[in-house]
Amino acid sequence: MDFEGGQYGNTKLSKTNLSHIENIKLPLGKEPRAAIKANAMLIGGELVNVISTHFDAWDEVNRINSSYQLSDKFAVGNNLSLLIGDLNDEPLSTAIQDLSANWGLTDPNGDISTFPASTPTKKIDYIMFYPQERWRVLDIQVINNTTVSDHRPYLATLEVIN
């Protein structure tokens, strides 16, 4: 999407092959929104759904509906899933509280601020996992980079528990 002389949108970069890529349309607001799902093969052969998204920045109802839509589709059964993205909502918001009923948060206390990149004061970027009992958070960090995006990169190291 064109924006202020540049562009933004969803993409996936991976060291491993991705399969079963799917573009999921989210509720339409001021701008079109979507999530991209791809399967990645873990060591040991287990598949994980990796969903990246960018929720609506202006409409709370759209963020709530997007959270329900993705949870209904991916937070079911025993399928491993990661939900990653700019959810444009802070930890105590309705959408994030609804998501955290099913998804584990890599930063459960909401201590990691990533926005704006120049001097982060808000937590609106997330890495979530499902089912909660199958994942362990080993490390989280914000990367001190202010040139790639208006958000600082957020990195989580996770372990799958068998």
C-alpha cells in the first residue's frame, strides 16, 4: 500500500521453506487489512502456522473482529500457531485481552515498547503462540534500529515443548 512516499504491507521472510501460504482478508476499515498464513516445518517434522498481520489503526471494532477471526481459525485443536504483527492496540485493550484468552504472549506484562521507533513508549507489536502449554519463551528483545520502520523490531526466541 502506498503511504507518504513509501509503501507498507505484510510480508514473510524465512530461512526455511514455507508452504500452504494463504492470504486472509480481515474486516475492511479505512484501509484494506489482511493476514498472511504460511506453514513452516520445525526440526522434528512438526508444522507450525505462522500468521503475520497488521490490524486496523483507527477502528477498535475492526481490531476486535480481526482478533476473533484469527483465533477462530488458528487457535483451535493442537495445531501449533504463531501470531505476529502490529496489532495497533495496547495490552489492556479488548482485542489483546480477547486474544490472550487463547494465545500466549511472549511479553505477558506488556513491558516491551516498540513504537515509535525513535523513542518507544507503546506496546502495539506482538508475538503470540498457540497452544500456550506447547511453547516456552526463552528470550525477548527489542532491536535498537530506527531506520527500517517506524516501529523497532521485536525478537522472541521460543521453544516447542513436546
